Amino acid sequence: MTPPHRRLSKAEFIALMGVMFATIAFSIDAMLPALPEIARDLGLENANHAQLVLTSFVFGMGAGTLVAGPLSDSRSSKRATGSAKSRLASSSNASRASRRSERAVL
């Protein structure tokens, strides 16, 4: 039997939301100066295609919020986590097997 959960106070909730949003902003800010190096490491013909990394990140965060959140709430979070892990593994294998780096980012 699981123990009852304690509700967060208003200050704890605000601090938690602030840290979560700041983590996303810090992730994007860390990638921006590295875009030329990302383009070089991926061997892109057009350096502007490195911006797809940011696009993929933002799309992934949005899709995670819109899809995984309600799925996790309506079903067991253990099942949703297992499904997410299997999708991550399959997409990682697909990007590793791709011949062109632009396709690996997509």
C-alpha cells in the first residue's frame, strides 16, 4: 500500500514550475552557440540545417507535453514510460542507421 501524498505548498509549486521552465530555456541556450559545431560534426552541406536540432527539441518537448502527459494520466505511468522507452530505442536505432545526417535529425 502506498503512503498518502502530501500536497505541494504554493511556494513549492511555483519554485518547481520555475525550475522546469528554466531547464528547457537553459537547454536551448546551451545549443545556440554550438550550432556551427553541430553543423560541422554532422557534416551538413548547409550550415542552416543545424537549426533542425532546435526544431526537433522544441517539437519533442511539445509532443511530450501534449501526448505523453494525458496518456500517463489516463493509464498507468509505468506503461506509458515503457512505451516511451521503446520508441526512444527504435528512433535512436533508426537515426544511427540513416545514411544522411539531415535524416538522422528528423
